[in-house]
Amino acid sequence: EPTLDDLARDILRRNDRGGYTVPTGGLYPFQWNWDSAFVALGFAEFDRNRAWQEIESLVSAQWEDGMIPHIVFHQHDAGYFPGPEVWNTGRTPPTSGITQPPVLASVVRQLWEQEGADPSHPRMRALYAACLKSHRWFHTYRDPLGNGLVMVTHNWETGRDNSSEWDHALDRIDTSGVGSYQRRDTGHVDAAMRPTQREYDRYVAILQFGRSSGWDHRVIADQGPFRMIDVGMSMMLLRANRDLLALAEAIGDEAAADELRGRVALSEQGMDWLWNEEVGAFCSRDVITGESSGLVTNASFLAFYAGVGTPAQRQRLLDALERMGRSAQYLLPSLEAGSRDYDHRRYWRGPIWLVVSYMVARGLAEQGQADWAERIRADSTRLIIRSGFYESFSPETGEGSGGGDFSWTAAMWLAWCG
Ligand code: DGY
């Protein structure tokens, strides 16, 4: 009888395409940015070299301006839309034209500390430089308000693709020029678990705007049709800046350390722009209209991971967690039950993603909320024992949803909840 540890390692090996890992065969047949970061934490439990290699292969596709793309198309695969010819970024290897949540620096710090935190560690030093460049890209292109928060220009950048947070902004997207295309995702998994056709048309329209600008991120940031401050990425970049600062200090890169201290302080102050007093949570907010989503999502709780919030704000977040803990069988749902368009099976409108749960639990443990951290960890363990290594899970029934044999879920078992 193979153990769950055996099965998790086996998933990572089978999803390995030679130095990088696909999130899952079929549905996501290329390398994805934040998936690879979490996958490295899984490999780190049994193959140190392979863990570093996962990140190095992602970073090898970094753009000259510093952006680390959200997908790297190392090999051809016709089973995915939108493929490299649709993005048309002109890169080798081909990549998408947008980025994804910046969790890399945090993972690099973890891997490095696991190996004794030697400041001369060559692989850490090379990745430190790449992360610094990528963070500067965010600071240059994605901070339109100058308050240290992160603007996204496509909902796919958030990694929480189909969250209801983006609905109002997507409603305004003009799809008249989209033309016809063939979706591939619904050929791999049940359409009830995926975005609707109406939503997909909007995703494609935003992509087409970027492509028509020649992927000029200055133009996209100034005029793009979708511009939101994402609470998730804002929290993750703040955390990643703290982790990168620790590396800068260890290396003795004083100039970068000063710069990063400034960025951390700016974001700590700036986060209040996302606080929604009515709902008692940090919420994503539209740059164009100023509207707050007013939704409590799993990303709202990344405030603990980022180390922000007044005592009163944190108490209100814990109240929300308490409510969610009462209404769900399992924590931590991606959207609070009862919110508009909540659906326990549909992509990012209810299901649980263990990578977000992991970051939230880490933050809670660090901020003196060990009981909540343990509840989230124990629920995550139960989900895998009940259903296996799915992409996501219903908070109501614990059933798996989305893709199966999912790399980052296997990684979270090995590195965290198993
Ligand atoms: C997809 O194709 O749904 C991916 O999540 C985009 O990154």
C-alpha cells in the first residue's frame, strides 16, 4: 500500500517534464509561475537539487525588464488555450505576457534557511538577484497609486482567476472584437467547475489589449481595460519584500536593503486603502472606479501573512474567520458563503485552495493565532485524506474539484499538512 507521502512524491515526479513541473497533466500542460514556487517546497522534502531547479527554470524565462511571466511554454501542447501563438510575446522560450503572484522570494528564503542560511549560497544569490529585479518591476509598473499596493492588469495575474472580486470590472470589458476561439479547459474538467463563456470572452479581450500594445507594460498600466488592486498580490508582495530584505541583509547588499525597507514601510501604510470597514476586511479595489469588492475571500486573511492590520482590524478578520469556520465543514473557502455568486464547486468562488490556506495558516501562527492555524492545517489534511490531491476542494462536502493529481496540492502535503 503506498502511503500518501509516496503518492504525493509520485505526482511531482510524474508531472515533471524535465527540470520543471506542470500543475497537472491535461488542463495545465506548461510551467506556471506561482505553481512552481510552491512545487519547489514539495520537492525540497525529498530532492533538494530538484527544488532549486524548479525555480531556476522559471526564472530562466524572466524578461529583461524584470517581469517573471505567468506561463512558460517550454514545449508545444495543443491541448491548452490560450497558447503561445495567441499571446505572441515573441520570447524564447515562448511565454505569456502577464505575471502572477510574487511568492518566489519567500520560497527562496525558505529553501535557503532549510540549508543553514549560508550568505554565500550561490543558488540563493542568483535567485536573489532575479527576485529583486522582479520586485522592482512591480514597483515600477504596478504601483499606480504610489502606495505600495499591487495593480493587476488581467485577472489571470491574481492566480485567483475567477473570483467574484473581478466581476464588476469584467462587466465593463468590451468583447465585440474578440472573434471566435476554441476553449480547451472544459474538455479536461467539468464546465460547472470552470469560468463561464461570458467570462472567458472578457479574459480574451483583456489579453488582446495587451497583445495589441506589443506587451508594452507602460501602456497596459495606463490604459488597460482591467486595472484592479488585488488584495492577494498586495499582501504577497509585502511579505516577499520582507523575505527579500532578509536575504539582502544576509548578503550585505545595503543599498537594496534600504530600498526594500522603504517599500515595506510604504505598503504597510498603503494597505489601509483596501480596508473595507463595512465588511471588516481588506478587499480588492478597482483603480478605475475606486469601488471596493466588499467581498471576504481567502486572500483577505493574507493580512496575517503580510503582518499588517491594527489590533481592531485583525479582530474583525478573526470574526470573519469564525463565521466561515461555522458555516463551512472545512476551512478556508475562497469566498465567504452567502456572498454574491458563491458556489462551492466553481473556480475561486468557494472552493478551497491549499496554497492560500498554507500562507494564511503561516501568518496566523506567526501572529499568535496558533489555534486557527492548526484548524486550517488539520482541515487541509482531512481534505487530502478524503479526496486525494485535487486542485481544489468543496468547503461543504470536501469533494475535489478542478484538475486531479495536482502538483501544488501534493507539494503542500509534503511540506505542510501531511
Ligand atoms: C487558466 O487557463 O485557467 C489559467 O488559470 C490561466 O492562468
